[in-house]
Amino acid sequence: MINMNKFVDVLRRLWYDIKTHNNKVINMYSAIDVARYVVNYANCHDMMVSNLKLQKILYFIQLNFLMRNPNSPCFSDDIEAWPFGPVIPEVYHEFKRYGSLSIPPVIEYYDTSNGIWNTKKVPYKTKMTLEDQELVNDVVITCEEYSASDLVAITHHQSPWIKARKSYNHIISIESMQEFIVSSSHKQ
């Protein structure tokens, strides 16, 4: 059985720590860059991260960045409400070949930023600031205590996923995440 109260309490503690920082504008990354960082961090700390779990971790990272500064999400990619919870399609497709297995470290990847005909293999190097890495690390460590199916169940009880599943395009909007943060803070 999932201890929802414990999970919410941990997120609230993270939120309190985040609220004590100044509300400066932060960098925005691509979800795939953040995902690669998460995968490598997890592997360096002997944590198992499947594609399903990675998707939920990215959702919680986005929530925590918005808690820190409502106008500065971590990444600009859309999060979609799929049957098994929040998913970033580009990240899902990048790692789907691993199925439910743990995703291995990302040493290098194919860079298609100059078009598919100019694809080149490049070594992985994070683009995240140290401050942002710390926030991401905290979320990964918190989520490590839960199985992928526990995280699915948690997201299925949160209004951003519920609202998006009822919408025509299934996009979990930044606005619905901001509303969720505000409504959660009033329940403290």
C-alpha cells in the first residue's frame, strides 16, 4: 500500500526548501537532457530507473521547478496524460527499447539538432546548473523510495493528470500544475 501522506510530506519539505530560495529566473532545458541526467545520476547511485519510472520522475521534477518559481519550468516539452501516468513522448521513445528494465547510463547519444541528415554521435555532458542538479537529485532520491507503479498511482490521484485525461489533447498544462501547487499549499 502506498503511503500517500508520507510522499506528500516529503514533497512539502522539498517545497519549503525551494520556497526559501530567491525567485530568480532559472534555465530551461529540454526534457531529454533532463532525462539523460536523471538516468546517469540514478546509475551512479545504484538506483534502478525504468522508462515508466523515469516519466513520473520527470513529472515531479517539473512540479518541483514550478514550486521553486511558478514562471520557470524545468523543460518546455509537453507532458501528456497517458493511461499509466504522465509521459513526455520524446523521452519515452528514446528509452522504450529498454522496456521495464533499468535504463543504462547515457555515455553518448545521437545529436539531431542540426537536422536528421547532419546527425552525429556526441558524448553526453549535462547542461544543468549545479543548483538545478541538486533539485533534480532531491526528486530522484525521493522517488527512489517508490516503485514505478506506486508513482503511477500517486499521479493518478493528482488533478493535473486527472484533468488532462478528460481533455481532448491529454496535455498536462503548466497552468494545471501551478493550480495544483497552489491548492496543495492551502491544504498544509
